Amino acid sequence: MVPALDRLGQVTDVALAVSLHAPNDALRNTLVPINKKYPIRMLFESIQRYLDGLSDHRAVTFEYTMLQGVNDSDALADELAALCATIKCKINLIPFNPFPGTDYTVSSRNRIYAFQSRLQQRGLVVTVRKTRGDDIDAACGQLAGRVADKTRRSARYIPAVNVETALGAAPEISLT
């Protein structure tokens, strides 16, 4: 991640969004395992190099998925505020979209807005992403779920046939 970000900065100046999800290495190691290789300090140094190379005064957007009882406490909001004060950024709080088999649940709406307010009180720009598509398992993080084929497109495909089964034996091919 970090080396790729450094290379990206040499070839383009696209707006940068980074999945942060935690304000410290101990928690981020659990939520974002690549953090063990590239801890927050290294990530932030790389982001700052990227921002320093831009011709304008853009900010990085930090994506922060809200997980009930995991990363949504007031103490973690304060820690995130202190961390984000070190770099020009915006924070996008994302309500978690549960999926089958996960141990995580979404933070309550009140908890998300309290977290947002705590960050805003410290001068940060913070938005809360509106969740769409969660009723059909198509929200962010849920796209691997089942989708109904309402067009019945799959019924129009010609089924694949095993040649050996169809002919009763493997066909003989002569190259002479």
C-alpha cells in the first residue's frame, strides 16, 4: 500500500481516499491486517508526501466504517481527532453493512452522530455516508451476496455440453 501510494504520486494527482477504520495500530491491525506491514505512522507519512506533491490544496478522505463496540467510542473519536489534526483531511463515517457470517454489527445512528459531533467539535470536516441498497444486500461490502436474475437472462444461455458424454466416447482426432 505505502510503496504503491508513493508511486501513484509520481504519475497522477487523483483525489485520495484511504480506508482507515481505526485511529491506532493495535485496533487497525485487527481490522485492516495490512497495517501490520505498513502501520499508521508510515501510512500518514506516505499520504503527506502525496499531498505535498499536489498542485492544489486537496485533502485526503479517510473512510471509517462504524462498528458497534469496536471502533465507535468517545475515546477512539478523541484519538482519531488527534491523529487527523496532523494532516489535511476529511473523514467519511460509514455505517457498517452486515453480511452473513460476520461478527460485527453497525453502530447505532445516535452513536454515529455523537462520534461525528465529537470530531466536528475539534474542527474536523466529517460526513456520514447515507446507506443505500442494504435491503437487497447490495450496499457497500455486501455485493458478494445473492442477486435474483429478474431478467431470466441465464435461461437464455445455451447450456455447456460435455462432448465425451454427448458422443458416448472421446472423439478420435487424426493429425495425418
